[in-house]
Amino acid sequence: MARLPGNIARRLISPLRSRNSSASAYSNQLAATPIDSVLIANRGEIALYVEIWPFFLLETSSVNMAKTYPDSRSQHALSSPFSVNLGDAGAYLNGDRIIEIARHEGCKAIHPGYGFLSENSVFAKKCVEAGLIFVGPPWKAIEAMGNKSRSKDIMIAAGVPCVPGYHGMNQSPDTLKSEAEKIGFPVLLKAVRGGGGKGMRIAFTVDEFDDKLNSAKSEARNSFGDDIMLVEKYITTPRHIEVQVFADRHGNCVALGERDCSIQRRHQKILEESPAPGLQESVRQDLWEKARAAALAVGYEGAGTVEFIFDNETGQFFFMEMNTRLQVEHPVTEMITGEDLVRWQFMVAEGKELPLQQDDILANIRERGWAIEARIYAENPNMGFIPDSGRLVHLRNPTATDTVRIDAGFVANDEVSSHYDPMIAKLIVRGPTRYLAIQKLRMALEQYEIVGVITNVEFLKRICSSSAFLAGDVETGFIGKHSDELFAPEQTGDEVLAQAALGLLLQDIKRSRSNDLFGSPGLAVGFGPLYQEREFVFAEAPADSNAGSRESTVCVRQVKPDTFDVSAGHSKYAGIISHLEQSSNIVTSFFPHRRIETTVIRDDDLVYTFQRGKQYRLRCGTPKWFEKAFGVKDLTNSVVAPMPCKILRVDVSEGQEVKKDQALVVIESMKMETVIRSPHDGLVARIVHKKGASDPI
């Protein structure tokens, strides 16, 4: 096969970090059976990242990239001339098809990335039986640790502390409820084959146990095809601390530090950092030792993560589960150790020994300071973090440096599909101290500009400014505990409104100039010789569709070709000199006392402005005459699906009286269940879509 340039992967996953061992040094150590061809059975940023290594290490390597119909124009599919279409959206889970393609293309190995089949022991076993190298742990280790009930028995035998709970096979609802009462509420209901926060619910009282059990089992069936549950004591102020381990077939096993992943929503991580803040060194070393014991107990090989629940009140920690794969947050460990875990994966898969000992790793970590990762999601924090999807109309990433890394799977005009996880990118930073790392993360987040989908970027900025987070006072309930601070409403300032109006006006002028080469700027947009006034009506477009929307009128008068008088809200600005850089949509304006640069992007009736590190969403107001003339409907009393989805259940009937916040419909999007509740008291007049309907509007 011809060699793939890999230029797209290197552009999106940047910068490549300094390697402790050079490519040539690694090539000189090649075993008798090197991996010189691989099929990457994954998508997005992880597929692009894994793609780099075979070319970086081996002169004769080739990479085949799996894709599906929804991913046919995605960056990972376009990056390889050897991309192979697996089929429909769910085909990344079709193990037999993936193995068939790998053998047909002459691949020696399959790299599963994370998610999908990466922790499927049956798939790993079939790879071995087909003569393929599975770049991951042995299938028996995956099987042992993949069942949360069995894994806890193994951990107890290995001397690793576990959370008190019920892990039995009697799955009758009455038995599970009885065990929950013995353990004591609150309890955590968790699918034994779960992961990524799916199939998990917290029951705080016995009265809500049945509803939470049914919801967890339903989500587990849809996500994993298995609804067997375990019941554990729910620790009320827990931290999620995990240890990255690596082992080889020669009996070596090391811990590459711990990560604190306590900032979560929907039981899924959004911020991860290393080292864990406020952890005593004796506790840290004990965690590492217990994690190594867990890996050795199952004859582990490759990358794995041992997850612990840490009780903030008692200082005790308990084994939660082991993820037998590369983690989404592996770049945090790479930043803090200076090592590349994908490189290590290929080394172990080829039968080599680990390149470093435990003392070497500890020395590296102590020299490199602190690292933090933020996951950039297409989701709406103000609406319960429901996923969003759509075309990325505009995308500008932070500047990548040696200490600022962006792992991205998208570029501008790409589609964020409703079929898959809505993560757009991972932003990872490193600093000499935790405080400086947080400041670097905040400044990098302020450089993000994303238009087309709602994202969590503004929410992440607020976390970085939270006094509790800065103090290291973290727990898995952090978001709920600090919701008033994190979700406090903000009004749009008059200067933002002025810049939005100037941006739209200047964009109109630029377009008019291209159509009329000899017309003056003022005349081109309908102004007479006296530069008549132009009026804009903006309404704030809050991410929470139930929130109120403040309307503002902005008046702009052009007094010279590049000079304007602006009235916005309660402010009047005279003699503003304003210019538009058309290629970037950046409006530079000289106000009386300051210069302001604002990116202004219009997407249909929405106007996005990015100013001084913040994003603002405005809606162009609809004139009253337009509503009357064209019969625009008021949807205030309608309940509309907030995203493309499938209806799993309708909990009300036509003619039924409902109360505010009563559950109406349960929908599924991106494998996550969401309950749609009534916005106020009322009567159900009509149900438009029934159970099983897809993409309701």
C-alpha cells in the first residue's frame, strides 16, 4: 500500500509534543513482528490522533480508517485514502464487519480507540482468533473487569477496598430495593456493563427507587444490550480520582499518575486535571499501589484506568471500576509525564517492555507541574446539558503551543451528527502550578469561537473563575452545589449591541461594494447624501428557551465613510471609527475611551458576537407587521423537542391535566435519555408524535 501523508491529522491534532524517545530510537528497537499496518476502528479526534503514530514510527506503515455513512465527509474519513465505509451509523459496533475489512486490507492490527468496541471482550477475542493484533489488553482481562460485579470480587480478593453494595444476580426489583434499604439511601444504581455515565441513576429515597431503576435499566439496554444492575452506597461528597496504569507481558506495571475527574454532568466528565488537588502524598502513593495491584490481579497488558471514589469527609477511597482502554482524558497524563500513551500502546502490542520505570515517571511528574483538560461539547448547559447537533458555521480554535494542546475532530462547516457523542474537541493545557494552569485554560477558552451549535465553552469559563474550583474544593456534585454561580444570567452590554449593529452594517456595506464598484458606502446601503439612520432590533437569545428575552434597539448613523454615531440601550457613542476585516469578520471600533475588537457572525436570524473573551447570542427582532402579515405562530404553549431524537415513551394522554415540571415525554439522542417536562400547568390538547417517532419537531 502507498503511505498516507497524514497531513489532516497533524493539522487537527496539534502540536505534536516533545518525545522522550525519538522516532529513530524507537524504530531501532523494533521486534520481529512489528505492527506495520493497522485499521483504526473509531472516529473523530481519537482516530486522527492514533493515525499519527504508525507514520511517525515506521517507514513502511499503512493505516486504514473506518467510517460510516454519517461520517463520510468527516475529517478522520478524509484524512486517509484507505478509509473504508462500514455501513450505517451503528456500524462502529459491527465487530465481524471490522475484522473482515482488516483481513481483506491486509492489516496486522486493529486499534479500537475508546468507546464503541474498545472494551468488548468478545471482539478482542475474535481479533486474536482471526490472527490480528488487538491494540489493547487481553480479552480475558477485559472480560474480568468489564463486569462491574465480578470485578469488585476480584478487587476484594486483591486487597483493593470497594464501595459497600449489592452485586448479586437476583435482579428482581423487590430484591434490588430490599438491598438498597439494607445499604441505606442514597444509593447509586449502575449497569454492570455500563460506562460513560450511561445506565446510572441516584435514588435518594425509597419512594423514587422504582422510577430511577426503570430509567437506568432502559438506558443500559439501549446502550449496552444488558440491563443487569448493581446497587452501591452513594457517597454524598465524593471525588472521582482515577489512576492511569500501563502493563506489559513481561510483568512490568507502572502508574502514570492520577487524574481528578470530579467536575461532571450526567455522570460524565467535562474537566480533568493532574495531579489531584489537595491529596496527601501518602494517599497518592497508596492509590497508585492499589491501581497497580488491580491491574496485576487480572494479568493486564496495555493502557488501563483504575477509577476510585474518594470520600471528602473521611479521606477514604474505594475501587469503582477499571476502564480497559485508552481514556478520553489520556492527554492530561501525557502532558504531565511527557510520554505518549498511544506510542506505549503500540510498543506493548508488539511485545516490547515498558520504556520507563516507576521512579522515572515520578521524577517526570514532579518536574512538569499541572495539566488540565476541558472537553468542548456541542451541548446546552442551561437545558440540562442536552446534546446539540448541526453544522459548524464558524469555528476558530485557540492558538496551540508547547503547553496548549487541541485535539479536534472537526473544522468549520463540518456537521456535528446527532448519531454520535457531541464532543467537538479537547483542550489541554499545562502550567507550573495549578493556579497558572487554570489561568492558561481560561485564556485559551476565551479564544474559542464556535457558531452553529450551542456549546459548553461559556460554562467552562465560569468554572475556571469559580472561587471553589480555584481553591480545589471539588466533588462530583460540584455543578449542582454551585449552580447559582455557574448559571447566573448575564445581560448584554451596550458596547456589545453597538458592535453587533456595526458589524452587520459593515458586512452589508462590503457586500454592496462588491455589487456596485462605483457607489459610495453610504449610498450602497440605502443612505442618501446625509447618511440616513439605520435601526436594528436585537433580542437576547438565551440558551435556556424558557428564560425571558430582553429586546434592545440600536440606531446607527453614518457620518463619514468609516465613522458612525451609535445609540444602543442607554448609551450614546459619537464619532466611532469602525473597520471590518472581511476574511475574519472581526470588527475593530475606536470608541471614545477604548478600542474594541469583536467577531460578528450571522447565522440566519441569530447574531453571534465574540468580544473580550465572551460569546453573546442575539436574535434579530421580527417586526410586528411581519408577524401579522405572515401569521407567525406563537409556540409558547407548545412543547418542542430540543434536538434531533427518538421518542422512547409518552407519559401523558390527550385531555390530561398536567402540572409544571411533570414528565411528558422521554426522548433518546446520542444514546442519552432525556425527560421533557411541562413548562407550566395546563391541559394536553394534542400529542403530535407517538412512541418510536424519530427526529420530531
